[in-house]
Amino acid sequence: MKSLSLATLRRYDVGRARPGSASAARYPARQDMDGVRIPTLAELLAALRAASGRRRWIYVEIKTDPQDRANSPAPASMVDAVFDDLEGADYLAHAKIIAFDWQVLRLTRARNARIATAHLTIPPALLGGIKLDRDGRSPWLDGSDPQDHGGSPLAAIRSHGGEEWSPHFSEVATDRMDEARALGLRVGPWGLAKGEDIARMAALGLYSATVSGPDWTA
């Protein structure tokens, strides 16, 4: 994907899942938007600025891969490109940068210490795919590994200068919320798609949530 041109990306119709795919079966209500193309961040920001009512927030996830830097965009270049668009649209005050690669978040804070950020964490079910270094530390955590902080991912985030923990919602429970509050971290889970999960998370007193399913208004 790193080498694809914008013109090539524009050829994809992202308004409808591929017929017969797992995504089409999971989200049957999302099959009526033919002709939707991938916008640039600048185009999306322009649409948000033109929308009526109060200014919306935008969460910008910067995707890089510290396990495969040769085939992944350079974190510094991605951060600079995102900031160029946010600054050009006067949208820094209503943007949050989120990333699994915590180097991105360090570079973001170095560029602008006031912009909101959230530390995404990889759910336990996917940790088997992480290529740890010889000391058992994850390349995704930019030197702030839980094993150096009593085994706590939340303490590692706090040590890294984080302000918000953004895990898969399945990791969020009362004890983790209590730990986050004790560390001064906000909690904003991702992966929510069902009304009952949204309600359960809301009852825990979240700061925010990333909702991707059809029940997002429940």
C-alpha cells in the first residue's frame, strides 16, 4: 500500500463491501453507497468545516508499522503530512492523533504539545503476531514497555507521556477503569459495533469511544 498513488486509490469504490465477503454479511445495511471514493484528509477537513452546527472533532489514526519499516511510511513524514493538513484547515483544536505505533505519538507531541492524543493498544488475542526484541520488548511501544512498569500497559502509557488509553473495548472493565483514573488517564475504547456493548461501555464512564457498527446511535 505504501507505493500506491492517490490516483490508484481513487479507483476503489469503498461504499459497498465485496459481495459474498465476511464484511458484507456482517454489515448488510452498508450496501447502498455505490460510487464512494477515498477522500484525502484535506478534503475531509474541508467537508467538516463546511458542515452546519458546531465544529465536529476528528480522530486521525496514523498507521505505520515498526515491524516492517521498509514497507511502511516513515512516522516523521506521516506526522508532518497530517499536521500540514490540520494546520492548513485550522483544525488542530478539534483533532486527536491516535496510533498503535507510539513513536508517532512522541513525534506528534514534539510537533505540538497541545494537540490531543490517544495511545492505541493491541488486544491480547493479537499479541502473538508481535515480533519482540531479544529482551522481550515490543517495537510498537517506543521504549515504554509494560514489563518495565510492573506489567501494566496503562502505567507504560503514562510513562510515555500519554493522556488517553484506547484499547479494544473487550479489555475495559471496572478494575481497568479504576487503574486508569488513578494514573490520570482518560479511556476511549475502539471496536464497538453492538448496542449492548456501547451501553455497557457508557455505563463505565468512558471519555470517548470509537463506534463502527450500525448500532452506533443506540
